[in-house]
Amino acid sequence: MLAKKHRNIDILYHNRSKQTIAQMITMKMTQIRSSAHQHSKSLNRNVPAMMAF
């Protein structure tokens, strides 16, 4: 019983951290997009790396 409860908390925490990572990626993508007009060449290099993440 206790083990099962602990696993649920674990899953909850894991989903929370995945959400946080997703938010960080979204922020990063927004930053890259906002500065895209300044250096579109480096953007083209960065996008595949971001997608791989």
C-alpha cells in the first residue's frame, strides 16, 4: 500500500519536472524566435539541436 502510494508521488513529480522542462524549452524557442531577425543563420543551426532535445 505504502509502496504504491510512493510510486504515485514519484510519477506525479516526474510529470511535474517534464512540464518544467517543456516550459523551459518553450521559453528558449521564444527567445530564439524573437532574436531570429538578428541572426537567422545561427537559428538554422540551433533548431535541429532543440528538436533533438
